[in-house]
Amino acid sequence: MTHKVGRISPFNITALALGLAFLYLPIVILVIYSFNASRLVTVWGGWSLRWYTEVFNDRATLEAAWMSLRVAAVSATSATLLGTLAAVGLARGERFKGRTLFSGMLLAPLVMPEVIAGLALLLLFVALDVERGFWTVTIAHTTLTMCFVTVVVQSRLVSLDRTIEEAAMDLGCDPLQAFVRVTLPLIFPAIAAGWMLAFTLSLDDVVIASFTTGPGSATLPIRIYSEVRLGVKPQINAICTMMIAFIAVVIVIASLASKLSNAQGRSAAPL
């Protein structure tokens, strides 16, 4: 008796449609209403770019957006560097006696509530008498996102064939040269994915940033949250749509760069 493989049933189509609608229908509605000419967000008043103009004239919102982008870029880069080093230590340090403790402490932010992490960081900065602002938020986001980078890069290192690196050392490379010239290019897609994940997590964070930010250094999510409590404004739909478009462009660029890197790797592989 033969069975048809890959057949799509009406149930599968319905489940897929409901899943996609659940995920993306709210985003589609937000994007559509960002072009609404009416001041009331629940009443459609025709198509207009009015609120996008309002956003570019709102200096406080633009400063908050610039603050979020700077924090996300710096914290994602720092988290990627530290997370990659930690992943190498966990993947290659099987005989390290404190490996279990180190791994548990490193991955604790994955399961720890953000409220607890934010409060702990706030108490740390207060005890050290550090003025809260750009750098405190950046340090907090680096602490939050480093564990995610470690998990992504470590999974790639564990599945990597170490004989390639050993062959490079047999041909005259020292361990550092073998890692930089052989291992690093092979795990670069995982590093790029970790950076993207850290960037988006930092850009989206509200809880930890609210504990560690100071006067004049509010991020965009904090500003949006503070305004939403007083009522949803049409400008909020516009700025959220712009952020969605920005993230989409970054994801497309990262995907194209990853495909180009994989294509170059296949072309350079010996036949």
C-alpha cells in the first residue's frame, strides 16, 4: 500500500492560514492604520502620509529612536563578541572544572524574569554610584542578550568538524591562526544570526531599560509605552511601521549576506 508524501490536506491549509493570521494580521492592521488620515485610530478617514510627517517633526520621538538604535548596535556587538568567546569556552573546554557553574550562570538570563534582572542591575548601578543613561542601558542589554548569542554560536561549534582545524594546525598554523582562518569563517553565519537576535531583543526591550535608563535617555519602546497609557496616537502607528520596515530590511540584507557567504564557501571547497 502506497501513501502520497507531501500531500497538503484542507486541515493543514486551514491550520497554516490561522497561524499566519494570528502572527501577522495585527501587524498588517497596524501598517494600514498608520496611513489613516483620521486622528481617531479606530475610525478610517482615508489614506494619508500625515502622521509620518508628524513623526519627523517630533524631536523627542526621533531622539528616542536614535537612542534605541545606538544602544541596540553597541550592545549587540558587545554581546556577540562576549557570547562568541563564551561559546568557544563551553564548546572546547570539556575538561574545565567550573564548566557547569559557568554555563549555568551564563544562561541564567534565559530563564530569569526580566523584572528581577532589571532590579538587580538597578541596585548594582546605584551601589556603584553610576549615573544612569546610555551606558547603563547598553550594559544591561549586553547582559541580557549575551546568553542568546552563546546558545546560537555554541550549537554551531558543537556540530563543527574539529578535524578541519586540526589539519590547519598540522599545516603550520598556531591555534589562534587556525581559529581565525578556519573556524571563524565557518561559524560566521551563526555569529551573524546571534548579532541579529541580540539587536532585535535590545531594540524591543522595555522592562530592563525602564530600570536602567535615566532622565533624557529614554528608548523608543519606553516612550511608546508611556504614550500608549494615555491613549494610542496615530503617530505611534507610523513610528512602529517604520521600525518594522527597518527590521525587515536588516533581515533581508543579513539573509542575502549569509547566502553569499555560503555560496563563496561552496565555490572555494575542493572538488
